[in-house]
Amino acid sequence: KKVLPVLNQVVNLMHSDRQKKPTNGSELMIQALRTWEQGSRSRQIARRVLKNFLQWGVNQGKLKACFAPPATVPETRKPKRVGFAIGDLQIISLIESEKDDKWRFAYQLLGTYGLRPVELKHLKIKDGVEGKELWSMYQKSKGGRKGEKTEPRKLEPLYLVNAEGKAMDYNLQSRIELGEELPPLGEYASMSLRTRLRRNKLWNVYRIETQDIGEVLVPYSFRHRYSKASHAEGFPLANICKAMGHSLEVHLQNYSRFIPDGTSE
């Protein structure tokens, strides 16, 4: 899905009779990447795929040295979209509007534990010091650090609160322990979740409302809620990072907007 579109583009360029063929790695990358929008995530992935492929080909002696990829390819980055932190009452209403029990279970887990969508596929019960614990066994690449991955972590619930101020304990850990089924998520859990959510009328209402304030409603909005609510509770920053399964650096890059700055006070 990620590799073939790029390599097919290269094949078309090298066999084209309508334009001058690329004669080196720089020309090849510039021409091949025109298919993808400048600054987009898809172009970033395509650039990485092609760079790695060209480097491999040269190292293996399958391509001439002139086709080695350039050290850098100039890019105009798009401003990063601001992910909306969906509110507790919105999540509760979304859960109530969902007709399928498996998806309702998924929304409850996402909202309560601030999970990445893919983590729904990696939930395990472990024996802890004080009894059974719910863990995410998912390990995510740390990006830029060769081979390094995040560690599995114990999940800490941050309960949704309804209009009466009552914490919504959906008894999630026990339900996982009993083997309650989640919906089929396929290879790309985030895409499956997004497809399901976009079939929900209430979700689409939220999407329009979110656009009006210059933000974007995405499957990660459940996770954004967990971060925002954690900071609102005044939990130590290190604890929030550990509960969410990422480093302080990553947290500050993505969630610094939720950290109270004391200006109003």
C-alpha cells in the first residue's frame, strides 16, 4: 500500500517516451514525488520509501551510484492540524448513539484510557502487585531512533464524567478479562475506526462544529481528551506521559497546548 504506488511511479518515469528520463537520484525523486501534495503526510511517506529504495539499490550494486538519493529534498511543510479534544459529554452521547455493542465497547475503551486506535488490538490482562491489571502491549517506534520502541504500559482509567457529575465506570477491565469481543479492526485500526465514525450522524455534527473553531476531529480525539483532562486534573507531567505511553519530548510537541500556563490567574 505504501511502497508499490511509489515504485510504479518510478517505472512509469523510466519508461516514458513523452518526457526526459531522470538521470540521477535527485531528478528521479523530484519527478516521482510530484504525484503527492507538497507538505502532505502521504508525500512524506512516499519520499522515505523512495529514498530507502534508492539507497538499497545503490548499496547492492543494482543501481548506478548516480541514482543515490540526495541527502535532503526541499519541502514546504503544511502547518500541523490541531486535533480536537472531544469532550466527555460528546463521547458519552456518541457511545449512546452507537447501535453495535462491539463498537460501543471500543469507544468506551478509547475514551476512558486515551488509547491509540491500534492499541485496541493489543490489550492484555496481567498479574500485578495488587491484582489483575489491564495493559497495552503495543510498542511504537520512537521515530528517528533506530530500532527503539516504546514500552508496553499499564493502563490508567480517567473516567468520563456525565452531566450529573458522575464518573462513568464501564467495568472495562473485567470485560476484557472475560473476553468480550471488540469490532474487527483489520490491518489499519485507525482507518477502520474513522470509517465507522464517519457513518455516525452525531460524529459528523461534531466534525462540522470542530471545523468552525479551526480544529479537526479525528480518531485520536479520544486520546486528546485524555491528555486535556489529565492536565485539567493537575496530574504531574511525568505521570501523564507514562500513562499515555510516550516521552516528555513527544508530549510537549503534541499536547503542550493543554498545559495550564497560569496567565489568567
